[in-house]
Amino acid sequence: MEVVLRKYGNSTVAVLPPPVLKDLRLSAGQSMTLVTTEDGKIVLARKRKYVLADMIAQCDLKAPPPADLALWNAAKPVGQEVW
């Protein structure tokens, strides 16, 4: 499918035909991410919504803590913090 780039104010837009939007379940105003590949391809995807449980599932709970964490835990208050 051929898409024509058009000038819209100071931006250039690619107009997606209604059948494409319908097939991809997209609508105007939807947040998307756009990435280009080294070979010149454009990848357009729905913006991912992160869920805490999914992010925690990716963590290695047996990994050692970062080296600077000990410094943070040993730091004394410098203002009005309550410890």
C-alpha cells in the first residue's frame, strides 16, 4: 500500500486509510511509539502499558544488591528527614 506524506503546519504526516486503522484497531489520538531500523524501516506500535507485577517478574531476586546501596543505607539525614 502506498502512503503519501503531507505537510501539516510545521510537521509532516503520513495519512493512514480507514481500512488500515480498522484492521489495526487504531484511532486518532492514540499514543504510539515509532522506531526506525538500520535498514530504513519504520516500526509503529501501540504504547505499552506497564504493570508492576510484570516488571517484578523480570527481576532476578537472587541478584546481589548494587554496590552503592550500602552507602545509601549508611547515610545520615541531612535535613528534616524522619528515620
